[in-house]
Amino acid sequence: MSRAARPAAVRGYAELHALSNFSFLRGASHPAELVQQASTLGYRALALTDECSLAGVVRAHEALQDLPEGERKRLRLIIGAQFRTSCGMTLVLLAPSQRAYAQICRLITLGRRRSPKGEYRLMRADFENGLCECLALWALPGQPGAIETEMQQARWLRDFFPARSWLAVELHRGAHDAERLLSAQALGQALQLPLVAAGDVHMHERERRALQDVLTAIRHGCTVDMAGWRLHPNGERHLRTLTELAQLYPAALLSESVAIAERCSFSLAELRYEYPAELVPPGLTASEHLRALTETGAARRWPGGIPATVRELLERELALIAELRYEHFFLTVEDVVRYAREHHILCQGRGSAANSAVCFALGITDVDPARMSLLFERFISRE
């Protein structure tokens, strides 16, 4: 098939490896810019895969909702993250389901908690359990490495992500592109691992190249003119047109990106707050438990009897809290405050929460509603 014919054969494309500026000093575009550009280019999907982070996905989700309805329905946002293992592998995990999203969250927590702030550390063994629903892409190195090492790493990927793993081929018009593609095809054929096209995107458009170079220089603590090989050799790590992609990749690799995207149905719209169930004693609802704690606290605050005005405030607040289903929020804060005071840890509720008679009764704040004119709606309102 000639190059001129390739674009017509492209079924579509889903970018499965893209970093935003939430990958600190790496990505040079906002999540919203990536979403908008992917929509403009007619992509079928965009995976936001910041490094050991899901921090940018809310902004991307909001940007998707801001698109016209037709574009919003055409473009799928995939949630994922990139990880670098201690042995040098770059893995991209995608969340096809809410359970997979939770698995990625736990892995990020593991990597961050064992490292200083702003860093993370993950071994390959950390990926061998607890990721049973995640899709995994191994972003192959830019230049072919030792055959035995690559075979061993690819075999590991296949074994721990069975039927959920791909070799991600990322071509950026470099000197070794042809060699890299042939090597990846041989590796995939030898181990029966499918290949997929990906971009290792760091910016939504080529014009951000200068900014991306500056970010790289800052990350390495040097000037741009001294950064040398630490900079990307060209500006190809941007969202490219379908025509450009068809000139670089076999059509099958582009189609595979869409097939992977179609397996990812999870959206942030599915998430709801899920507070700890253990805060509510067996046999009680959250509303009943919150009322019981409020009554106990109110009796302690006003041992001579609850003033009528305060009783009216408490009933109005409890009714609104129940209507908005915020009971667990109050129970969580009450649990934290009680723990702190039992262990002599200084704590004090502040801000608009001081306008709540329920917060005062629970011991979260210390502004007496019997002595002050409070406006609960400054804290929580139906609107």
C-alpha cells in the first residue's frame, strides 16, 4: 500500500499516551488544551496518562463536558497513568473500568508513600498483583536495546497482563524509526503480543516545543543551551493529524489504538463519594447516627436545656444535611476531631463552618449559636 493510500485506510486514532502539565516540568500543555486539540483533529479517544498521577483528569473531564454535544459524544476520555519502574521500563496503565481506576490509584499511593515528596519509586514486582483489570502498554525505548533484555521484559508483560498488554510503538521521525518498528514487530510476533501506535505526547501543538525545552532545562537545573541530549530532538511529541500518523505507522497499529479505546468505558462521571461504612453503628442509618451524636453533644453544650432558637436551628440543619446526603461528611469530620482531642492534638473548625449549630453540638467549632446570629447557608445551602 502506498503512503498516499494510507490515510483513506485509517479507521481512526486514539492517543493512548499523553502527558499534561500535571506531569511537573514535563508536559507543556493543560489537560483542557489536549482535549480540545484531540477533538479538533478528529481523534476517537485521548488517554491522559500523567506520570504516577491522576491529578489532571478532572480538568480533562471538565473540558470534555464543555465540548459541543456532537464532539463530546465522538471523543472518549480515557483515564490512565505512566510509570517508570526501577529497572527502566516505561509502563502506561489504562482504566477500562472503575475497579481498574481504583487499582491505579492504589499503585500511585504505593509509589508516592515510599518516596520523598514529589517523587515515586516502583519496582516491577509492584505491578504483578492488584492490577487485574488494568490495560498495560509498554512504551518501547526509542532505540532498540539488547534483544535478550527486551524479550525478558516483554515476556513479563505478557505473563502478568494476559490479553491486556501491548507493545506501544512511538515513532517521532527519528533516525531509528524504521529499525524500531521492525524490532517491535519481530518482538510482538515472537511472543504473540499485539502492537499499538502511541505518541508519548508532551504538548497539544508543535508551537509549545520552546516551552517544553524550558521545562526540561528547569527540571535538570541547567540552561536550555546547555541541556543538549536531555531535550527531545524535535517537536514531534505533539498531537499529530491523522494524515501525519498514517505516514508514520502501519494502519493496523492505528486501528489497534481505537480497539483499545473501545474497551475503556470508565468515566469520572461514575464516581460518587463513598464514606467509610464503619462510622455508622450496625442497625442505624447515617442520619440516625448523626442525630444521636448531635443530641448528645447538644445536651453537653447546654446542660440546662437546649434553647428553643437553637433547637429550631438544629432541626433545620439536620433536615438540609439529610436532603443533600451530607451525613457522612459530618460524621467523618466529627470522627477526626474526636480522635484529635482524645490524643491532645490541637484542632479547631473554622471558616463558614462556624455558622453551623450542628458543628457546634458535635464539638467541631466553638461559636455558640445561642449567643450569635448564625447563617447556616454560608456553610451549606440547597442552592
